[in-house]
Amino acid sequence: MEWLSRTLSQEPTVLALSITLVVTIFVFAARKAHLNHLAKMKKIDDSFNIK
């Protein structure tokens, strides 16, 4: 962890890029989970709508 402390103290842009990367990954994962949830809800809804 010493290398991480040295890198972050020397380069504040590394910290900003790291935070941006983590947030971006979280946003894409949340979007994928949301779309999967919508697909499952549509499948369930369609199974109850007998035409």
C-alpha cells in the first residue's frame, strides 16, 4: 500500500481518474442491472396478460 500512497500524493490527477473510473463502472453495472430488471418485469407482466 506504500506505492499507492506515494502515487496518490504525487499525482492528484491519478486520484481523480481512479474515482472517475470507479463511478463509471458503477454506473454501467447499475444500468445493466436496471435493464435486466425491466426485462424480467416485462416477462412477468406478459405472462399475466392473457390475450
